[in-house]
Amino acid sequence: MGLQQMFKVMLFYTACFLAEPNLVYAQKNSAVWMDDLSIRTFSEGIPAVLAKSSGSGEAISMKGTRYSRGVGVNSTSVLSFLLNGNALEFSAVVGVDDNGVKKLPHLFYVIGDRKILFESGTMKWGDEPRKVKVNLAGVKRLGLLVIVELGITKTYSNWADARFIMKDQQLPLNIPNTDERIILTPAAGKAPKINSAAVFGGRPGNPFLYTIAATGDRPIVFSAGNLPAGLRVDTKTGIITGKVAAKGEYTATLKAKNSAGEAVRQLRIKIGDTIALSPPMGWNGWNSWAREIDQEKVIASANAMVKMGLANHGWTYINIDDAWQGQRGGKYNAIQPNEKFPSFKQMTDYIHGLGLKLGVYSTPWITSYAGYPGGSSNLENGFFPDAVRDNKRDFRYVGKYRFEKEDALQMAEWGVDYLKYDWRIDVQSAERMSVALKNSGRDIFYSISNSAPFGQVTDWARLTNSYRTGPDIRDSWLSLYVSAFTLDKWSPYGGPGHWNDPDMMILGNVTTGSPLHPTRLTPDEQYSHVSLFSLLAAPLLIGCPIEQLDAFTLNLLTNDEVIAVNQDALGKPARLVSEKNGVQIWLKQLENGDYAIGLFNISGYAKTPASYFRWGDEKPVSFRLDLAKIGLKEKYNIRDVWRQKDLGEFKETFNTRIRHHGVVMVRLSAHQSTKY
């Protein structure tokens, strides 16, 4: 090509650009609609985000205008994107959906590399939607944030017509979760160590099942001296069974012996009106398998509980969530198992034979959330028509005919040990099932779900063994923060027999909001998760497939000193005693006079728009704990419970470093020994 010809070509492209600058722009770059991405994987919201519809499931609509493209969000919403400088622009139309909550203020933000690129100001239902158009040149990480009052759901706001302009056919990516997963807990020794709860409650005349959980080389020979009349121990398994006829408090001496030594522990057995004297520890199948749960998966989970060694640390319950229920029938005209559970009683007996306990799910509604038969009906015989299953949302209410007594008697006959009762909670339904379970002839742990109103907390504590304090949990720091770090006001009401329940644990591989995937909590956030649940004396229910546990997650779940804080016989939940410079201090009093403390580096989470996101440049903080300011004025031996390591004697202050969203969890003893 000659010089003159080249000059003509350059003039042609220059003229094209001047006439239509977007022509050259479009040749090198591409528009990526946000609703074409796997948008749930970018979300830290509590209810899942929805593509091409509002959070209500209806079409996106703002002030009467419908939008065919966009993403609907719910509650406080956090969407995070890794751009690595490959984006040029983001645009959208934002506002509160026409199905949203009236009068509730919403704030929309677009944040790039910690800088606010767009801020909507306060927006409410009925306000004119606002257009967003921001330059993303050079931005590495992008955050889209909607702030409403934390914990409120069904608020429905939108990023309508949302799209990126990306370079060279690139796509926005997920923020990586690649921090090193450091194992802190030392391996259990060869000598026996008894780890099961030191106090246990039962009702007189009801079947009794308690397993001596112990680590150490097998075989172990178990014994239990001074058991009350009616109980016996299997020396090979450590399973204590039988019935105690009379009310009273008994102190048994548990022993576990192998070739490397012997462990001895006292067990207080309280036979009376109160069960669940320590928080339950176990597994729930919903975040593992959801509706795909079946008998084979339940048995596999029970076997894995034993094989993976969790049972040796006190993990006990195997809980079936929604989707096991079939039509009514049988001796009591109670809910029967569906075709996925062909031999329910035999399955229960098998699980009991492992020293574990079985839980099931129900609801006082006509239909469960997943569309299976519930505890009431508009038909006298309780039949569950296909029309109800096909229109399940229309039957989420308590029907004309109720079957609490029948269902409780059936559960007791099968040998069920735990009931999760799930609906939009009301006192009357909660009380009817509470009475039915107490009169069933079996000790059945009674857990109600979800979002129990705080204003009636004394009723939940009176009627139930645990009550869900918030919405369904998701595997994100936002969800964990809402579910657990805001629970201080509930703490005075939790205790032996009635526990504050922030929902299942979000460790391992989970299905919260999307197909089975590794938890999106960072390793440090996972340590904080287990630490705070233990300090709060919360139920510990594993939410992942047990047989898929990796070494890191298994280590998180088998630290006996952390578990001992959760299972402490005093049963007093921790209190938030201080929050300063981005660090929360949670203090828990223990039965023997010790204290457990969690120092959590929340980095001012939810205080500023940028604090909702992970930017990749977070650093540990140095922290000075002033013991006197939190009421601890003696000299204390301080022990790092995750590392199971004594740190020395301290008076007045204790200095440490805490990783971002991480924790330092310690046990303080004014005695010479820090053993528990």
C-alpha cells in the first residue's frame, strides 16, 4: 500500500469516528448485560437476586414503567465484581420497585476501588427512577450496593437496564476467595478425652439417649458409674440408654479407657421438666441437598458423622429438613414419609444404633415452603391434593383442621428426637405443638423457624427449645453479620432449655441460593463464624454434606475447646461489651468462673458504603484489650482456644493482632489451671 493510499484510509476512519464515534467504540468493546451473568454468584444478599425480574419474582416496574432487562434485589444488597481494568463503563436505572415497601428509605451506590462513583441519595417507593452512568476506566473491583435497614426483607429495589461496557470481549468476574486456609487446631492425642456435654436433661419415664463422645485411639472401653436406676451403658460404644422414672438430679462418673490412658468426667443428669440443657450439635440437610434429600443421603450423612470423627466431638443430630413428607395415614392419621423414605422406622433405629439422633421438619401450615404436606388442612381427613402442591404459595396458612397431636405421637413412635417447625411464627401454633410434643412420651427438641419476632421473645423461650432470630442465612459476610453480629439484644433470653438460633452454619460446600459450591466466606470469616456461634451458645448445625468435608473445614468443627465454650453448662450467651476502632469484643461467662472472649475485626462493617466490600488490600490490625474496662480486674491466665495454647498471665491489658474479618478467641482463668 502506497503512502497516498494509506493516507486516504486514515482519512476514511477519521471521518467515520467524527461522524459516529461509537462505531469504532463498538468494534473493540462489547456491552455485557448484568442479567446475562450468573448474577447470584456475585451477590452477598440474604434473599437471592433475580435476573430480569424484581425481587418479588414479578416484572421489574418502577413508577409504572416496566423494564425487560435488569436485576432485582431484596433487602440490603451487595454485588461485587472483579474487573481488573477491563471495563469502561457501567450504566443502569435504579429505584424502588412498584412491589416494594412504601416509605422505607433506600440508598444506591456504585463504588470502584473504594471510591464512590455514584450515590443516589434517599429514594423511596414511588420516586422517579434515577439514571446511572459511570466511567470504570482502570477500576479493578466494583461494588453495587443498596442499603436499607439491616434485617428487613421483601423491600424490592432494582438495577434496571444494567450493563457494562467491557474491553475485548472480557466479562466481569467473581471476587476470588483464595486466602490461605490455615489449620490452627492441633490433632487429637492417642489418649482418651471425653468431649460430650457435661449436663443432660430428660423427662421422667421417657426414653433416654446420651452418647459418651471421646477422642483417642480405638478400641475404647466406656463405663458410667452412679447412673440413676433405669439407665445402662454399652461399654463398646459409650451409648447410655433406658428410662429414669423419678425426677431428680444425678451425678454420674463417665470413664473412657484405652491402651494410652484413661479419661474421667462427671455428668450431671437432670430428670425434670427441662430438656436441651446445652445447645444441639448436629447436621441439617437443607443446605446440602434441599429437595433432593432422601433416605440414602440421610444414612450416608449419619455414617459420615461417625467415620469423619465428628461424633467423637459431640456432634449428634442428623436432621431431615423439608421434602420428606407424604400423605397422612397410619395409626394416628399423621404425616407419613414419601416414596424417598421407604423404611423410616428402620432408618431411625439405625441412626440411634450409631449413638446419633434423628430430626424431622414440619409446619403448621397446609403446605411447607417446598410444597409438601403440612400440619393442617382444610379437609377433615387431612388429605393433601395435587392442587395444593401446584399452588403452594396460596396455602401457606394454618388450615381449618389441625393435627399437632397426631403428628407428635407419630414422631415419638418412630423415635424422632428433633422437630424443626417452620412458618411465619405465631404464638398459638407454637404453643399447640409445644404441648403436643411434651405429651408425646418422648423428649423431642423443639425448634421454631424463621424470623421469630423479638417482641415475643419471652413466649419463644417459654414454649420452645430454640427459636430462629432472623431470616435464612446465606454464605456471605453480610448474611453472617445480620444473623449473628446483631444478636446482642437476644442474649439475655437464651439459656438452658431455650436457645437463640441464628440458623445453620455456612461452612463447607453449600447450596444457599445457587448450586452446591464452596462457602464464599473467607477462611478468617469462617473462624469468626464458628467462634461467634460458640460464644452465643447457639445451636451448631452443619449445613454441608458431611462426607465432602475437607481437612480445613473438619478442623474448624472439631476443636474441643471451642466446642466447650458453646456447650458450657452455665448456658449464658456472650454479650457485646465493646465496639471500638472496628473491633467488637464479645464476653461470655463460663460455669467454672472462667471467661471466653472473642475479639472480632469487623473493620467497621456497615458503617460506610465501602465497608460492605472486600477490596483485596485489607490488613490485620493491632489491638489492645483493656481488661479492666470490660470488668475483668484480676490477673488472668489467657489461652488461645483455637491453637489450644497458653499465652501467659496478663493483668489490665492484652495485646494481639487480628486479621480482617478474623477473630482472636481466648479463655481467661483467674485460677492456676486453664483446663475446662
